[in-house]
Amino acid sequence: MRKRYSLHCGAAIGVLLAAGIGADAQAKAGRHHHAAMAAGADTVTQEKIESLTAAVSTLESRLNDESAARQADEARAQAAEAKADAAEADAQATRSELRAQIQTIPGEVKSDVAAAAAKPKASWADNTTLGMTVYTDLTDINQRPTPNKVNGAGADIKRAYVAINHTFNSVYSANLTVDLAPNGVVLNGGTFGTGTLQGSEAIKYAYIQAAYDPRFIVKVGAAQMPWIPFVEDTYGYRFVEKVPVDYNKVGNSSDWGVNLHGDFGKGLLDYSVSVVDGAGYKNPVRSQAMDVEGRVNVNYMGFIGALGGYSGQLSNDIQQAPPPLAKQTATRWDALVAYVNPMFRVGFEYFEAQDWKVVTATTPDRQEGYSLWGAWNFYPKFSVFGRYDWGNPSEKLAPSARVQYYNIGINYEPVKTLDHNATPAATARTDVGSKAV
């Protein structure tokens, strides 16, 4: 196209040149023409040539632009065609994959049906667990001042529990725990000596739980009391010895009634309150008034502080023929401070109890005691522990009596939740000025 326009331009220039030559010949023939007119003619010719040249250049630019646009359109068309080819290839691959998957569906359905047919139907056992807890140790005991058969080295089974837990749903659950107590010698709150475990002792726990909220959990039946189980968990060595409130018989670890407990601040503040008959889990009796025990504790970065209390008539508020006996209200208050982390634990507990061993208003009584304990996990699965207790068992019934107790030993935990005394733990209890309490 550009050559054709160039030829036209050349022809136009040739015509112009011819006209110029003719005009020059006419000028030579007409010698009388004025020289100014010849110069004007040359100027007009030059302007025409420049105008034609500019027009040709404009046409060439337009043609170049059109050619570039056409090339861009061709490139876009080729790209669109390539995309269409790729989309068609992807569609073919997808269709092939779907056909393969469709072919496998019958086999998968048959497999699922067979698995569903083989799986047993859901039953209560799916949400039921069975567990057992045994408190045992190997110890050397030296109890004074009265020699007795508990002194010496030997193995003790303090308690054994069989527990059944069932979960109904996310709110409701139930627990039944049978207390298999040892048939041995009972002294100072502990059971010692050889003997068989028997299931006739008591039902330790039997309750329905409703966990409406972490801050509001209700247990109805024989459930954990607020203080003793809490101290046992903090102490960590219940399998060696009971905690002071328990072995001094001024509290129960479980009782029949209603317990309300909860947690605020993700473990920062806990509380527990029980309304019970007051006779303990071994004796589910009825009384005209129920007893109350409560606890509140704060936990912060391993530090634990707790206060507790009890008030009631220990199931002695019953109807009697005249003249009725004056009833004595038993009270107790407790305090605990401790620090617990994975490496060691240390704690101090104090209690003071009023009128737990008398039932009439004419013989008031008071007793108190404290316990200091600690443990150190010096090596994986091994720890050393020790404890010292002091107590005044009765200001009225035995005013000069004092009880001192200590133990020290090594604990070996071969697997999680299994604690065992690998070496004998030395324990001693001294009763001064009275018989064993």
C-alpha cells in the first residue's frame, strides 16, 4: 500500500515538474513577461509540493496506525482462542474425574452400609467409665506412749474405691463410688494392720450432677464436702495419711445432701457450699435441721489461699421424749495457704473446732490443730515428701492431751495417676497425757 501511494506522489510531482517546464518555456517564449511573475509562480509550485508531501505523510501515519491496531486485534484473538482451548481441556479433565468419582460411589455406599450394619447400636456404656483408686503405702510406724500392734514396718491399704461415672449429656451426669474399707486396727483416725477389703463399709459418693455453668454446678446425693477433698488435692499425699480435719473427726469428706460449687475467673476464685444431714456418708439419717459447710479459695500463679467453715448439730436435732436434751451446735473454721507447681509443693493448714465431741450444752469443748507439709519432685517420677502435725484434741475431755504426728518418705510414680512408695516412709504419732485419740 505504501508503494502505491509513493507512485501517485511521484506522478503528481512529475505533473508539477512538467507544468513548471512548460511555464518556463512559455516564459522564454514570452520574453516580455516580468521577472516578478516568474518568481511568484515558483513559490506557488513549491507550496503545492510541500502540501502534497504533508498529505502523503499523514496518510502513511494513518495506515501505520491501522496496521498496528489490526495486529493487536489478531494477537487478542489468538490469546482468546488459546484460553478457550485450555478451558476445553480443563472441562474434559473435570468430566473425566467426575466420571471416575461417580463410578466409585456404589462401592463407597456399600462399604458405608456394611460398616453401619457392623457397628453396634449406641448404649449407656458408651458414656460410662469405670475406675478404681487405692490408697496404699509401705511404712514404718512408731506410735507412743502405749505400745500396740500398729508399730513396726509393713504395708497398709488405707482405702480402695471403685467408681462408676455416667454422662447423660453436656449438663447432667452421675457418679457412684463404693468405699472398700480395710478390716484392721483403727487408731488415731487411721486404719492399720493386715485385713481384707470389704464392700460393706459405705457408699462414698452417689449423686446426680447438673453442670449448668462453670460458676454454678449442683450435686444432689452423697457428694464431696467443701473442705477435706480440697485439702487432699492440694496436699497430694492422701495415700500416706488423712488430713487433720479428717483424722481428728471434726469433719466429713462426703455427706448426704446438696452441694453447690463453681469457678470464677478461669480458676482464680472457687467456692463450694454443702447443706447436709451432718452424720457423714456412712450414716444417711434424717434430722430436723441440716448442717452447712462452705469454702472459698483464691488461686494465683501457684499460690493458694482458702477459708472454710462448718455449723450444725451433726444430725442430733431429732425428736425425743420429754425432757429433751439441750442440743450443742458444732462449729469449725479452717484456713489454708499453699504454693503448688510441677516441681514442688508446700502448705500450711489450721483448724479450730467447737463442741464436736459433745451433744449437750452443759459440756462445751474446743479443739485445734495444724499441719505443715511439703514435697519436692527432685527427679522424673521421684519425689520426697514430709509433714508435721500438732493438735490439742480436747480442752475439756482431755485438757493435757497433745497429738504430734510426722512422716517423711520417697514417692515413686511409674505411670501417671499411679503413686507408690518405693521406699519405707517413716511415720510417727505421739499422744502425750492421754490415750490414743
